Amino acid sequence: MNEDLDELQNQIQICTKCSLNLSRKRAVPGEGNEKAKIMLVGQCPGDQENEIGRPFVGPAGVLLGRLISGIRLKRRDLWLTNVVRCIPPGRLPHSSEIKTCAPFLLEEIKIIKPKIVCPLGNIALSLLLRKPAQIHQFRGKPIPTHSYFLFPALHPAAALRQSNLMPQVEEDFRNLKAFIDSNPVLEPPPGQESLF
Ligand code: SF4
């Protein structure tokens, strides 16, 4: 593994920067192809991720696997990660926890240099847009930044909570595939500040 990525993974696994370290069983670093062109970013680990220490291994991860294979990609083609690396106890992460944990994600993006970063849901989208944002307003459309395309999509867990959202979740992944196949060329927007 890339030494910088290895070091980052180690830092995450022993991190005590916020109080979530007290209730977690395992911190959950990202995983996948360290040369991935596509990075999927969820919000935080769930129960099974907390037990095993790997991202997207619970029910939402199973659905994600189906969505990925549905667009003829494999999990090992991608980098899978989260904004917050420790499970919040029965709630969404607080903004202070997101802010404290976010540098790990930004460093991960800097090391892996994906061409497309897919924020899955409001928390990842708001962090990467650096403003409060609703996924329903942005889903399925690429947003060029200085370093990569953002491609917001609904989190698969949304369809597990509300089955009527499944067609939209599937549509987002089909649109992602169409965007990948279009072989887009990044033209950074003028004047936009880089994340790094
Ligand atoms: S959530 Fe992030 S910042 Fe908080 S303890 Fe876990 S790894 Fe560290």
C-alpha cells in the first residue's frame, strides 16, 4: 500500500480526536483500490462496520454492491469511505464531529486523486461543497471542482429506510455510469478555491 495511505489508515484506527472514540468498537478507514478513479463517500459507519472495521459491509453495503455490479463495476475498482470514521451512538454525527474528522477524508482525496468523488447523502455533499446542501437538489449531476468532479448521489441506505426511493437510487448509479463512460475532461471553474 502507498505509504501515505498506510499512515493515514493507522492514524484513523487509533484516533481519539473526538468523543466518538469512546463509544466505537473500531474506527473505520476507507478501503479499496488506492489508484481508484472513483471514490464513494458515505456519512459514517453503521453497526456492522463498527464491529468489523470496514466500510459498507452492512445492509447498505450489500445494496451498494448490487448497485455497483449493476453498472458493471466491482468494489475493488473503487475507493469506499466515509466522512466520519466512528459510529455515532444511535444518531447522526454532530457538526463538531464532522469538522474534526473531515481532514481524514480530505487527505484521502489528496492521496488517491480520484477523478470522480460521489458524496452519498447530505452530510458528505455539504462537507465537499463546503455549504449546507440537500442531496435531492444536486443528485445525478456532475459538479466540476479544481481537483475532481463531484457526482452527488442518494445513499443506498435511503432506499432501505424508504423503499419508494429505490428507483432514484438506481437512477443515480445509472447516471454515474453514463458520466464515467462519457470520459469527462475536468475544466476547473474559474476563481474557485481549491480544497487543498
Ligand atoms: S470520528 Fe473521526 S475524529 Fe472522531 S475519534 Fe473517530 S476517527 Fe477520530
